[in-house]
Amino acid sequence: MLFPTMKSHSSLTAWAVAVLSSVLPAQQPTAWYQVSANAAPGYNASSVRLAFDQQRGVLVLVMLSSSAFVWEWDGKTWTRINPTPYPNLSESFDFVYDSARKVCVGLFTYGNTLDTWEWNGTVWTKRTTSSPPYRRWFGMAYDSLRSRTVMFGGSDNSNTAMTETWEYDGNVWQQKSAGGPSPRIYPAMTYDPIRGETVLFGGQRGIGLNVYYADTWTWTGSTWVEHFGVFGPANRAQATFAYDPVRDRCVLFGGTASAGTGDTTTWEWNGSSWKAQTTGSPAKSAIVAMAFDRKQQQLVLYGVFGSSPPEPHHWVRYTFPDPQAKWAAFGSGCAGTAGTPSMAIAPGSLPWAGYPFTVNVTNLPASSLRVPFGLLGASNASWQGLPLPFDLGVIGMPGCLLHVGMDLTFPLSAPTGSTTWSVLLPSTPAFVGSLVYQQIAVLDPGANPLGVSMSNAGQAYVGFK
């Protein structure tokens, strides 16, 4: 049997997802994509934080509600973890992954204390080491070069904002600075391992004070440096901040603007300047967390969006290899009764994700009994163990070559000797950069002993717009 079982256009999406590109290179356009996940964490939380556990290859989400709930994301499924004991009910916390000791470190405000807890993937352990003085609404990041958890700012129990910098080496907390950024709460912080510095952006002067910052600072381990005069995100607090090693950028999302409204913009910091990303955005939220999933090679954002009722949303941000759609013909066909079938991209048509693209097919026999078939494949190198191109002369088609895999086939109609073939591509952002291969086979009695002729082939590179 020359052709596999016929499949419909509705089958294309499932097939396409299975042949996504693997590793996506840096320095290319990106976009957010919402994920539908089974048993996603809920929305009844006052705060959420995300950290990627490199040892176990999972994202760890901590939510504060009636207790410190733990959820883990393995790239496919959210799983609720119910450990005991767990950190006490807290009004404020932050949470990072310590790659040197292979544990997650959390600072939890409880009563009049600031407690240090560690999560190893199985149990919470409360550290007896002395912690910084009581404070809440501070920022944290993990310095992987110096193996230190860095904490800045926050507010004491009299609602006085702080300007202290503390570091934790796994044994003790030490105050490292009392200067640098002005006193503030809710600063956004992350660590840039390429430049070896902790990056801080924005924050709020204090509870009840309508003063929001838009300044950028970096901490080297001994000194804070302000980046004066740099154009970037607007004033905001409670933004989420994470380093993307694929693009070598610190990525900032959301936050609360000075007018009291949520922000939905995404910005990238390259070590010296900011640039806004405009390829779509999640909705606004003041309860949001972000981390880079090194196993899946993508940024993951989890937050609570809306209010009637609020909805938990899970987003990922893909990096595209090259956003420009392309199509090119290759290979040669073999003659039928009306000449050699020829395939070419239709004028003005290109293979964009989420859109149909069309090829024109000519030199076909003008007969309803001589049916052309579109062949769509994920490869032009092999198909079901056959190396491609494959010489079809062995089955009675001398001079004919199969150039593409026959993963999907589409019957076409050409009563006038020509036809068009439109393919609707999935809108899944991760499909961008994939290659799809096409060829036409024509049931054409008299063309050769088997009665089938072949066209040249085409290579479609899926772009994004």
C-alpha cells in the first residue's frame, strides 16, 4: 500500500506538537503561551513563589494561605505535596533555590520573628540559625557564584521600610550593607550568573505610601551600584523577576503601578539596558511568581488573575529560533501523463504558526479519476526506516523519488489540471522553528508500471507573527 491511512486536518495539531523543535538558541524573539494543566494549584493564596530545583528537575511552587502549601511541576503535571511539619502561617515570605546545598531556602515572617526554613523535596526543616531581625515584604535572590542567599529591604513591625542587605551561606545570616537602594518594600530581585551580580528593580516606599520606584541596582557581594539614567519599566512594586539563560536576560513581569493598577508588561535587562517585549502578555496580577525551568528550557509564570472569582493561570514563555516564515522547493519529480507535477508556494502565502499556507500544484492530469495526494512529513531524511530520498523504481516507478515522510496524507482534487493545497498550522508557539516537508503523489494510470507520478518537494519553516 503506497499511502498510509488518510488523516484529517484536525489530526495535524497533535502530530505537529510531537515534532516540535528541541533546543532553541538565544537572542531571539519570544512570546508567552498559556498552559492548560490538570489539577493546577488553586487561587486562595496571599502570596506565591516559584523556584527551580535543579537536583530533581522540578519547579517548586509555595503558596501561603492557611499554611505553606507546596506544589511541584515536572513539565507536564502539577502535584500537591503535603509535608509535615511546615512553616507557620505567615504574612510575608520569599523562596529561592540554593544550588550549592541542593535545597530551597525560605524566609517566613511569623509573629515577631523571621524564620529560616529549607525544603529538600521531601520535608521542611526549620533552621535554628539566627535570622535577620523581623521584617516583611522583602526581596531575595540566590547568588550561585558565591553560594549566598541575598535578602534586601522589607518593613519592620512599625511599618518602617528598611535598607539593609543580608546574606545567608547555609549556616548563618550576616548583614553586609546598610546602604545602597533607598528603604523600600516589595523590590523585584534576581541573580545574573553571567555578570555575577544580583539585580534589583523598583519597589514601594512603604505601606500606605504612594511612592513607587523605577530604579535599577546591582549587588556585587560587597557594593550596590545604581544604573542612573537608564530608560526602562515604569514605577512598580511586587513585580516578579527571573533570569533566562537561553536569552541571557533578566526578565521582569507585572507588578503594581503607582496608580494602584496591575501592570502587564514584560521587560528584559541585559546588564546595561532595558527592552520591552511586545509579543503578547499574561493578564495583570499582584499575586504572581516566575522561575526558569532548566529542564524544559522555558520561563514559567504562575499567578492569580482576575477577581470574580480569581483564576489561577499558568504561563510559559518560549524562545523562537527565527520568527520569519520560509518555504523552499527542493528535489525533482517524475513525469505523468500531463507532464511532471510541479509544486510551488502560492504568491503572498507563507507558513505562519496559527495560519493556513497554500501551495499551487500544476501539470496534473485533468481527470477526476486521476487523484493527487498531498504528502506531509516531519522529515526528509528518513521515514519508517526508509532513508530519504527513496528510489521508487523498486516498486514500478522508475525515475521517481520519495523525498518526504508520509506522516499525513490529504486527497486533493484537480479537475482542471491544477490545484491548491492549504495546510493550517497549529498556533502552539513551541511549533515555531519546526520544519514541515511536502510532496505530491498522483494516481495516474499510464504514467509508469505502478501508475503513480511524483512532484518535486517543498520545505516549510514555521514562523511567528
